[in-house]
Amino acid sequence: DRSEEIPFNVVTCIVAIFGFMGNLALLMTYMKKDRKVRFNRLMLLIASFNLLCLIIEIIWLIMFFGGSTSLSNKDGAFQQFLKFVMISHSVEAYA
């Protein structure tokens, strides 16, 4: 039932918006720093992928609140994307 999911999705939307603002601030901070330092590049990569995840989550939440019923495969697609993000982080950390 969709009415049971509404409180969780409202909280998720609020957290996603704060995360979005935090990642934007992180990106702006680390864009000013030396990008030859591996840690700075890693932080930029992490913030970029987190921003992408948050944008996808916010789009799904907008679709949910708009009444879309095509969200049945959301969890599977999101899990695949998170696996890709983790592999990318590992490659950047050890490259």
C-alpha cells in the first residue's frame, strides 16, 4: 500500500536534499584544491557519484509523489548502480 511508504519517502527526500547540498559544497571546495593529490581526486569522484545517486533518488521520489507506478524495479537498478560506484571507487583508490 502506497500510504505506508509516504512517511519513509518524505524523510528520504529531506535527507537526499541535505545530502545533495553537502555534496555540492564538497565539490566546490575540492575543485579549488590541487587535483594532482590522489585524496583530492578521490573526494571529487566520491562526491560526483554520490550526487548522481542522489539525483536518481530524488527523481524516483518525485515520480513516487506524482503517482507513478513504474517504480517496481527501482531497488534492483539502484543496487546495480551502487555496485558500479563501489568498483569505481576501488579503481580510483588503487590506480
